Amino acid sequence: MELLSGLAELLSHIEGYVVDLGASPWLLLAVAVLSCIDGFFPPVPSESIVIAGASLAVTGDAAWYFLPALALAAAAGAFCGDLIAYRIGARVPVERLPGFRGRRGRIVLERTRLALRRNGTTFVMAGRFIPVGRVAVNLTAGAVGFPFARFRIVAAAASLLWGCLSVALGLAAGHVLGHSPLLAMVVGIVVGALAGFGVDRLISAVGGRLSRMRTHVPGDHLPLD
């Protein structure tokens, strides 16, 4: 308990220090680094920092390009963190990692494996918006051999969507809502799941069309001499 309490206090200090940087390039760098670490170490408070940074930009005297830069910094860091988690899952037995050794951890991993096999794109997209779930999803994607080329595309889209949504919620927080990481997570899960469903259907449709084109190549039915 003392360890957890100390970790929570340390993370709180980190969050406060980062927010104190204000709307500056140093904040963008901090957001990118923390978003990356959050991809494979969930206690890092990346969402709340992005939202708080956007709120500061609204109430402070930030340049017009700061908010787009903040979204891109968050997305770039998140994308790198997701790739690292995937690589860890591909090379390290996930069942041996802390947090996945117990009965609950094994259940989460097994459900994640099944979901990735059935509808991987939607699951990876939605997982980006769940602070702990994203780590389980990306680790398991690497462990079960989810195609890396496809994972990169989905993770990039999910990270960009996550960055933009976090900044948008920060804008709303600056005007109306106040800091609400929980709202960011809930809205993000819904938006991410819908976006993932659409991307999954698009990939399936394109893949099916390409498959049909391969089976009906012009000249296949020409009579042989």
C-alpha cells in the first residue's frame, strides 16, 4: 500500500509540474514523452495532462498553432507507446508480466485474444481510449500475431483520434466542463469503437473487392490455343 501511495503521489507531482510549464514547447515535449510511456505503463496520467494543457491554452495567451501542435504531440507519443507495447507482447510472454499473472489478468488476456481474432481493428481503436485496457490490447495484439502492418495503420488512426479528442475535451473543459478525464474515457471509447467499426468494415470491403479482382483477372477465361 505504501508503494502504491508513493507512486500516486509521485505521479500527482509530475502532473502538477507538467501543467505548470504552461502553453510552451516544453509542455509539448512532456506530453509526447508521457503519452509514449502511458502506452506501456498505464499509471502515467497522459489524458489528464493533455486535457489540462488544452484548458490552459484557452484561458492563457497561447499561439493559434498550440492546440494543433498539442494534439499532434499527444498522438505521436501515443503511437510510439502503442508500438512499444506491441513489440513487448511479441517478444515477452504476456502471462508473466505484472498485472496479468493472476486469475483476473488471465481472464482479461483470454477475452482480449478472442476479441482481436473476431474484430481486431475495432478492438484496437477502442482500446486506445481505455487507460489500462490499451496496454492489454496492444500487448496481446503482439502476442497473438495480429498483423503488424495493419496494427500500425490502426494504431496511428487511433492515436490521432485520441489526441484530437483529448484536446477537444480540454477546450470544452476550459469553457464549460472542468477537468473530466472520466468523460474523456467514456466519450473516447464510444467514438473509438464507432471509428474502429467503420475502419474494419472498410478494410473488409476493400479486401473482399481485391480478392474478387484476383479471381477474375482479365484473360483468365480466354480459350487456350
